[in-house]
Amino acid sequence: MQTTLEKTLARELQELRDTGQYKQYNELQRPQAPRTRMDGHDIVMLSSNNYLGLADHPKVLAAARDAIEKFGMGTASVRFICGTMTCHLELERKICAFIGCEAATTFISCWDANVGVMPTLASTPEDAIFTDALNHASIIDAIRLSKAKRFIYKHRDLAELARMLDSPEGKAARNKLVVTDGVFSMEGDVADLPALKELANKHDAVLIVDESHATGVLGKTGRGTAEHFGVQDVSTVQTSTMGKALGGSCGGYVAASKVVCDYLVQKSRPQLFSNALPPAVCYGSMAAIDVLMQEPQRLEKLRQNVRHFRAGVKELGLKTIEGITPICPVIVGETATAIQMQKALLAEGVFVSGFGYPVVPKGEARLRCQISAGHEKTDLDFALAALRKVAEKFPQARGH
Ligand SMILES: Cc1ncc(COP(=O)(O)O)c(C=O)c1O
């Protein structure tokens, strides 16, 4: 007999099926790569965060294998009990050297890094968190775990943020955090870091930037949004992931001042109560950072590919959000349309994921195209030809 809970869940699942919003896994049958195999089709991958094409790089794989030989599978412990290995300390030193920060501390994911930062640095009702409405779900959930007052400003609306910081409640707050994605994951647009930093400084607030889609992507040498704008600063707290450009495995980190990192090590619950990163992830991610530093041509190739693809999308007359990042959304309106277009594109040999509400606002469902340095121009032209063919059947995707 079904319990009441199971009946409720089954009804909701049926609603998802009836409205074409039910998600099903696609099976990747080879490594994550710009050309790979999915559900029995050879495909061009246009929906992965593997921005530098390092997920199957021989040096990254060799470093991971070596780590297993030297340190085994994992720590069987959290960091502060007996889970800190040489590989964690080496990785944190490498992150510091790469980002140019005073200190870094790692988490099992960037989700955990965000959950480790927000409720820990703003823990009481006297504190305040100011957050962009389109920040990533991990930031939203992290803020839900904090007891601080919440101020949600419209996406990239810094005039509204300024008013909130200037409000009597904003002014009276003790610890103030201004939180933003560096590159917004569904829009592909970039936070105005210089203006955010100026506002944060003026109001004695700490700026926290989630660099998950910017690390290894933005800036002359791939160090992220701060490098892109030339506003590197020790008091800014960065969170980021190794699960995207830096090899695509998993793992997150916080890069910040010594005092902030020290405090997080003492108090942040995801690090205190969850196992440390596996050695293969630590050394694989370090190798990915090395490849990024040794092969700057990868970044150049990524940028050429982004320009080429974005120009192609514009030429097709598809509705997109213009920008400079490898996240190039094609807005199609309804969730069901995005899912149908995803299926049609897969039949053409291109995988691109459709996203709908609640991941993006209602009526703004989209195909999120993501470009990699590993794509060849021929891959991108193949994908654009498939998009052209599929868009003919879905006029909703046409911008003008
Ligand atoms: C902006 C942003 N922050 C955090 C995360 C979570 O990263 P991780 O997979 O390391 O938990 C993601 C992943 O999608 C993201 O896009």
C-alpha cells in the first residue's frame, strides 16, 4: 500500500510528465569530451563545463592515477581529525599561487564551499547578506542556512543594492556580505566586480564571488573575474570549483585572507563534518592548474571558439544573451519546448541541455550552449547547422 507521502510524490511526478518537464538521465558512454558518445549516438558535446577540455587530459589522468598509488582512495576522515594529507596542503598552496590569495581551504564541492561560507561568516540575525536574484542555487541554499537578514537585489541591479546597503536595516547590520556569481551560470553574463567592490568597501561589507564558471575561463591567464577586470584584492572572498574548467572532477575551495580561511577551518560545518577530498581529485586538479598555466593557448582557443559560436547564433537569428563567456543561452520560452529541442538536437548528433523553471525564471526556458577549448571549428559549425535545422521547427527560438 502506498503511503500518503508516496501518493503525493507520484502525483507530482505525473504532473511533471504531463507538462513535459520530467527529467531523464542521458547516458554518457565515454569520457567527458567535446566529441563523445551518449545514448548510442556519437555527439558533439555542447553542454559541459569542461571549458578547457581537461577532463580527459593525459597529464591530469596520470596525476590522478599516481595519487591513488601514493595515497589510496580517500581519507576516511574529515580534515581536522585525521583527513588532512600532503595532497590537500599541496593543493591549497597551488590554489593560492594560482589565484594570488593569502590562503585557501578546500571542500568536497563548491556547493559545500558556499554552504561553508555564508552561514559561518554571517551567522546571527544582526548580520546581513545582500545577494543577486540570479545567484546559483548553492548560494541561495547557503543563505537559507544563515540566520542573517536577507536582501535580494534584482539581477545586476547595483542601484537597488546601493539602496539596500544604505537602508536603516542594512546600515545597522554587523557583518555584511555582498554575494554574487562571477559568471552567472544560466545567463553567461559577468558581474560588475569593480562597482560591487566599490559599494562593498563603502559600506564595510565583504564581497563574496562564486567563480565556478569564471575560474580557468575569464582573465588574461584564466584566474577569473577579478583578473578580467584587474581588481584582485585580498579582502574579497572567492569560492570556486574544480568540477568545471579545472579537470571536471569535483571539489571546491574558498580563496580568501588568512583570517577568513582560518575561521572557516575552525567553524564551517561542511568541512568539519564531511570527508576531505580524495587524493586523485587533489592531484588531478593540481595537474589541471599546471596545464592551464603551461598552455595559455588553450584560453586563446576557448575565446576564438566563443566568438565563432556566438557570431553563428546571432546569424541564425536565435534569441540569446550577448556576452563574452562560453555560456551562450538560446532562449526558447516554455520548458517543454526546451526539452523537445534538446531531444531533436540529440537526434542530430549534438547534446545541449534544456533548462526550465525553477532553474530559470518562468517563460524563459533555454538551451544552455557551452563552448570548450577542446572544440574544433568543425564541431561548432556542425552544432550550428543542427541548431539551424531544429530551430526551423521551433520558431519560438527566433529572436527577431
Ligand atoms: C555558480 C556555481 N556555484 C557552485 C556550483 C556547485 O559546484 P560543485 O559542482 O563543485 O558543487 C555550481 C555548479 O553548477 C555553479 O554553477
